[in-house]
Amino acid sequence: MTTSLGPTTESQRYLILDLLRGLALMGIALANFPEFALWTFLSSDEQAAMATADVDETVRFLLYMLVDGKFYSIFSVLFGVGFSLILVRRGRRLFVRRMLILAIIGLLHLLFIWSGDILFLYAVGGLILTLFIKVPDRLLFLLALLFIMVPVGLDALTEFAGVDFAGPFYDAWWRAAGERGITEENFASWLRDADSYSQMFDFLVQGAYERMWEFVDGHRLPKVVGLFILGYLIGKNRLFARLEELPLRSLFGWTMVWGLPLSALYAWSATQGHPWGLTVHSLLYAVSVVPFAAAYVAGICLFYQRHSEVKAFSWLAAPGRMALTCYITHSLFGIFLFYGLGLGLGTSFGLAYIELTALLVFVLQIVCCLGWLRFFTFGPLEWLWRMLTYGRHFPIRRR
């Protein structure tokens, strides 16, 4: 079958992909809002002084157990699915162009809006993915697992051989921070107190250095490439269109039995300061996050198969159709709510209220996306990304 050169149309979309993408965005909001709210940057004593400190300890454990890494993994796999559809239907040249544009969007987001950007890393990972698309599926699956496990080996080298991969990036980060008067003492309050964009931009510049350190220190690139490969295999074999052929019940059962207790161990290790060492903590992350993310996906797909008529599915899918726009607007909500340029609420309340705020923001995004999609075919940033990718204009208004 041949198709004209253009983006995916509504008739070519699969609701289950948009639904999963929407739920992944919700989880990403839950994971990111503690940083937007500057709670992450507070000392343990400052966090303990919050009115909700006792509840926050439980919320923090549950975040590590149920959220941390899981929804980011789902989002990454879904990016891989989308990559496969473009590579299979349109070819490598167009895909590379799309990734270069995504890299520019990511850099703009990183440097001018929020230091926690993931889009630039996704663009680099997408370009690396093109090196493996000719590899047979079985070998490609093994390579995906290998990439996901690579950080464990790198952390072992750090812990037992003293190899400091991230040290130079850490030093560069604090040099950049020091040049702008940002210190450990004012790090948590800088954005809350910033009353001009120039002050916020100073933080964003040193934050870009910090983000590079986080990528290297957390060995994020091999993880992302491994997840992209899994998504590429799912998309290439169109498993999302063959749910009835898949052993979803068995997959859900095994991944839940494996992922839930290991995720609890990972959460305990994270909240207790890695008492078994860096390598064991890294191993717990690797063997718990992906299985538990698979349990989420399998469970949602099972429920969707049996109750596809549920109206809430289309509500949750709306942000999934506008994933890039929603991801960027998470940052804009964060600036408005928590930074000095907005309401300046950063550092003022605890984790429980922050997570409630994240859920309310996501509900608001659902309402806005449903309203937008009544009149427009694409989200605004999705529309721009498509036009830049294909080099021509696409109508955005519904006819």
C-alpha cells in the first residue's frame, strides 16, 4: 500500500496509543511537579518542616514505587512506536529531519523555559535508533534489553573502580552556577524569588549544565535508546493493532508479580539513601521499572479491550493527541504557579499538595484539549512540528 507524503490522519490513528500517551503524560506531571514546585531542591530539614511532612513521606515512597521511571518509560516506548511508523512509511531521511527539528524544540525548551527538558535527549536517541533498524527483530530485542542494563554496569564501574563519568559535567554545572551567584543556599529559592525573566534565564543557563550532568550521571541515553527499540519493534509489528492476538492477561500477571515487589524494594532503597550501594540501586531500577511499566500497559489494554465504549477513554486520549503541546505547557503551568514571574508559590507547600496540583493541572489539560480538538485537527505544536518536518502547510481547522 502506498500513501501520500503527509502526517498521520485521524482515520489512521489508534485510540489505544493516544490513551496510553495521555496516561503517560499524567504520570510525567506527577513526577515533574515536585521539581516545578522547587520541593525537590529543599533540604531534608526544610521538607520535614512542611505541614504535610508525615503524609509527604508516604507520598514520596509511593511516587518512587508507582510513578518514578514507569510513565517516562511508557512515554519513551510510545515515542519509539511513533518513530517506527515514520521510518516504515516515510523512510530515514524524513525521520532524521524530524529528529533535528525535535532537537531544536528541546534546546529552546531547555534554555528558555525549563531545565528539565527531555525532548533533546529523545531527539539524540531517535537518531541513534536509525543505526539499528536493519537488525533482525530477535537480535534487536536483545539489544534493547542490553541498553536498558548498560547503566548498571556503568554504575558498577563508578562504585567499584572509581570511574567518574559525570564529574566534569558536575564541575561545569557549579562553575556556571557560581558565575551567576547561584549557590546551594539560594538554589531552592532562586526561581521563587526571581521577579524578572533575566533572573530566571540565569537559572536556566546553569540548569542546562545541570541537565547535561543528570543525563550523564543517570546514564539516560542508553535507557532511552533501549526503550525506543522496544517501541520500534511494537510499531514495526503493529502489535497495538493486534491486541486480541496478544497474551495480555499473562503479560499483566507476570509483570505485576515481578514488578510490584521489586518496585517496592527500589522505593525503599531510594528513600533510604541507597543502603545497598549504587550498583544494587541501579539494578533494582532496571529490573523493576520496565516490567511495572509493562504491567500498566497490559492492564490498560485489557480493560480497553473489554470496555472500549467507556467515554473516559476518549477524554484521556485527548492530551495524548497533543502530547508535545501538553508536555511544554506543563512547564508553563509550573512557571505560572511556582516561580516569581507568576504566583511565586514555590517551596511553600508539601509534596501531597504538589501532587494534587499536578492532577488538577492534568484535568484542566484534558478539558482544554477536548475543546481544542473540537475545532482543530492537531495541537498547535504538533501542527508546527509536522509542517517543519514535511516542508509544507497543513490545514489545522476542522472542516
